[in-house]
Amino acid sequence: MVSPRHRGDDRSFGLATQGISIMQIKTRDLTFGYKFNQETREVRGEQDRLRYSALASWLASPDQYRKRYYEGATFQNKEMVFGHIVHKRMEDKTEVAKDPFLSQLPQLPVSEYNIELTAGGVKIGGCLDAFDPITLSFLDYKSSHTTSTGKAPWDKVRVAKHMQLVFYSMLIKHKHGKVDPYTQLVWIETDWIPEEYQIGSRNIVAAGDKLQLTGKFEVFKRRIAQWERDALLKTIKQAAVEIDEDFNNWKASQNKI
């Protein structure tokens, strides 16, 4: 589990949350940045619900978090866009059944299952790629290519450390009272579509800038224990207070400019 105190060399805006608890902030909801229009990047309000991507961003780098959630910077790349397209295709059960590759992937009855609730005094939420309301189990799909040396981006060790799986397991447990202790991460391999270039009299084939599915996938199974959910909730509670104070201090600093 990543420590919420890990901050690298990032500067904070008067961050001083040691000893502060959620219970001390009763007069208002916690806020975690702005909501932005995805196309125009205009502010649409304030974020009052903490999701995994935001939590992970804060724990990794508060400075990058501020750029994204306070200032509206976007960090999308072509792989993220392609991954979103794959996830949207997986939502259509009819189309998946017709696809010779996607139909081989592990699936559950409900696609894109959204959960929003309050845990430990913090509003949190997440959208599960696939969910079974009977067994209370879930799947997480990840699409990405191998490294330049051919190494897969996912293995048993990385899956065992992946905090997002614990986050989703915790959401299910809080909403339904129980959760299947076992989950699966499905890695779907992608690759850059080769393109041919002519340099002088020679034709050179190199990786292009468009992605495709290779037809390969790997399934990793993981068991999530209660202590992991408990530890993550503590991390969420502390990070939530930190972000809220940092965001409000940041807004105050902007008003002084």
C-alpha cells in the first residue's frame, strides 16, 4: 500500500493536516478540485467525490494532481483513448458475442457498474468494468502493449500490489455488505500498427501512431483480504482531508494574485 505521506519534492499550499480528522470538518463537504468540461476545459463545479484515479494521482504527485484537478490540464494519451474505446466495445454484449477475440475474454453480467457512497465520512465512487450482482464479484480490464524488450506490463507481483482492485472491492463491500474475495485482472495486449515509409530507394517498416488489438490476453487472479480494505480506507480518509485543505488553500492563493 502506498503511503499517503509520500510527497516527493512537491510543494504544498500550507498543507498541515497531521492530527486533523474527518470529524473536525462538519460544516461543509470535502472538495477535491474542479469538474471540467472534457472538450472546452471550462469549470462545471467542484469535485465532492473522490475516485480512484484522483486518489492515485494525489498519492503519486500532488503537483500533477493540482495541474489536472485545479488547473484543468489533461494528461490523456493515445493508449488511454484506445483503452476507452475497447471498454466501450465491451459494454455491448451483442457485439462482444460476435467478435471472435473479445468473446474469449472473461465476462460478467453487468458492464460499467457505477457505485457512489460515503465511507469513513468521505464521498467516494468508482465504475467497475464488469460486475456480477449475484456473486458480488468484479473484473478489471487493462489494455496496453509490451515494452520495447517484449516484457508484459502486468505480472502476478504488480497485480498483487494494484491498489485499484482493493478500491473496487471496498466499494462493493460497503454497498452490498459483502464481496467475493477473489477478483481477476484481464490484460488485453495491444500493439502499434506498422506503417511503411519510403526513404530514398528504401522502404522502411516501423511502428505507426495507431493501436490495434493483437488477439492475446492474460488473466491474473487475486485474493483481497479485509485488512487491505481497512488499510485503504485509512489512506482515503487521510488523503481526502489533505486534498480538501490543499484545494481550499490553493483557491485562497489564487484570489490573492
